Amino acid sequence: MKPMPNLIPRFNLDYTFKDFCYGVKSAFASGEFDLSPLKSIFGEKTFLFTSYGRNSLYVILKALNLPKGSKVGVPLYSCTVVFDAIVKAGHIPCFVEIDDNYTVDPHDLKEKIEDLEVVVVIHTFGRPTDMDKIKKIAGDKPVIEDCAHSLLSEYKGMKTGTLGDASFFSLAKYISVGGGGMVIVNNDGLADRLQKEMDYLKKPSVLNNIKHSFIVYMRSLFYHRPWFGLFALPIGLSIEDKVDLMTKRSFEVASINKNDLSLMLKKIVVFKRKVEIQRKNSFFLINELKDTSLRLPYESKDTYCNYYLFPIRFDSMEERDSVSDYLRNRGVDTSKLYSGTPLKSEQHYGYKRDCPNTENIADTILVVPNHYTLGEREIVKIAEHVKGVVK
Ligand SMILES: Cc1ncc(COP(=O)(O)O)c(C=O)c1O
């Protein structure tokens, strides 16, 4: 790949020098954190924190006290670290289809539910799962919401994360606080057991906190222009084929870094404004692309989508791949998100090829930048280039 200093990155890692300084200062903070910003958004809930979203899922599964080897229903269309967390908790991921909303397909879940002990739903791209249908099918079985993508999305007027027995968020993603996972507990019976699981977690030292902030700041710097297109992506692409970054990752289950938690509590107060900008960008793209053959995201009735990511879908993998190359050559980086998951899951997580719709989606989807940090000229450029190449 030729160096491209103006390349628009596929994801938005918005961790500024100010965030870094705030993080370093917070590493020395003592005493309890004031969780009132969270309570004013999610209500009076139990909030617990780990170092990653995957750790949060792990502790929730442990707290459920299921027999070892229980089957955990989970959408195949996901990051494989979700499956790693299930395996690490001593259980077996059992894969469920997604529908055209990119969330759990209720029909497929209905056919598989008898074998499952618990269901994990994922509000993928920020698009809320139809929770009423899923909870009805699950009956007495616990439902866990994976809200890694869905911070501030709503279903029937309620925030995602407040709808299942417990939920978890990945704070490294949309809100860009560096790292961290947040658990919200909605089932009172589970709160004490989860608190006990939290007591086992290792607490990061002040030095680790500072090191962490520095690494995140460097990563963020390289995720911005000009460094993204000059170094980060070319290097990333050159090692992609040599290093398997997707399979069976082991991870240490630790408590959240203080700097991530305090930055999240600061950023979340004004985060809705950023979500609104990202929604505006997304509606602009939808309007500009509505006359093409692309399948575009839409907002389902009774939902508020945070538009964390903007997926477009093609009729074939060949078309998707050629558009992705075309866009990159014109300064727009994109992501074929989770396209490798079906194969990796077959090789390493026991997937039995029973989710054909998911496999098709993984082969034909492309995530296009819609970040709240993009200027008007950039979002117009993205729309123009996509319109210029698709029918
Ligand atoms: C849908 C989904 N859930 C959970 C996670 C795990 O989040 P974390 O990286 O914070 O462990 C990811 C991460 O990529 C994800 O994409």
C-alpha cells in the first residue's frame, strides 16, 4: 500500500492529549468514584467495572453459577473475544443467526433455545435487539446484553443495558476512554454474586495506569491523520497475514484502570451530543445513498440507534471487496467487520455451519466512516466516492 497521509481511518479513536493528561491525573485519585452521571442515564442500578468488555462478560457468566460446560447462545456475527470469554468461564459458545437488523434472529433462537442455559444478545453497530421477543423466547433463562456497540441506544424508550438480567459495555469503543468494561446488573439476585466475583479481580497499580494512558494516547495518535495512512495501516496490513489476531486470545481478568473510569464519568456527561452528530452524519449518508443498490442501515420502530458504526451491504463479496479497494485508493478506509469470524469459529470454537445468513452478511458487509469527528467536507467526500462506485 502506498503511503496516504490524508486517509480517513475506519474507526474513530478520540483520545486526545487532554484525555491523556486527565487520565494521568486520575491515576492518583483516591476514594470512591461519583457514579451519579451513570445513574442519571441508566437509573438506580448496580454498576461494576472491569478492564475490558470481555472481562465483564466473564464475570457475569461466573456469577450465574452455571454448571461447567453449559451452552451459551451467542450471535455468530461478533468479535471472537466474546467467544473467548465464554470459554474462559468454562462454557461452550453455541451460535445463533442474525437477521437483517444484524441482531439475534428470534426464529433461529427459538429453534435452539432448548439446548441453551443462557442467551447473550449483541446490539451490533448500536442497533437494539428486539428484546421483548428474545426475552419471551428465553423464558426463565438469563439474557445478557452485549452493549459494546450500543452506548446510549434505546429500545422502547429504555437504554440498552437495562433490559436483560445483566449487561456489559466496552469503554474503549464509541466513548474512547482507552479501555475498560462496565457491567450493569438488573437482576437483584445476581448483584451480590457479581460483587463477589469482582473482589477476586486484580487491581492495576498507579504505574500501570500511567503506562496504559500513554499507550492509548500513542495508539490514538497513530489512528489519526497523517500517521494512520502513512504508517499504522500499511504496517497493520503487512502483518495481518503473518499474525493471527483473531483466535483464542487469553486475557487477564482485572479490575478497571482508574484513569479509564474517571475519564468515562467525565465524557459520558456530554456524550449524547456526539452521538447526535454521528446520527446526523449517518442520516446524511443514508439520504445520499438511498438511490443506490446498497442495503443501508435503518432505524427500527421503537428504537433509538446510536449509529456507532455505519454498515452498508452489497450483493456479492467481489463487489464489496472491490468497493473497499476503490474507497481506500481515494482516501477512505473501511472495515469488513467480523468477516473472518465464521471460519475462525468453525476452526476453533465448534461452529457447525448452521448460520448461513450470518455467513452471507459477513461476506458482503462494509463499515464506512461516519464519525462525529469528521468535518462536513469529509462526510460529503465519503458519500460522493461511494455513490461514484456503486450502482
Ligand atoms: C460485539 C463485541 N462485544 C464485546 C467485545 C469485547 O470488548 P473489549 O474489547 O472491551 O473486551 C467486542 C470487542 O471487540 C465486540 O466487538
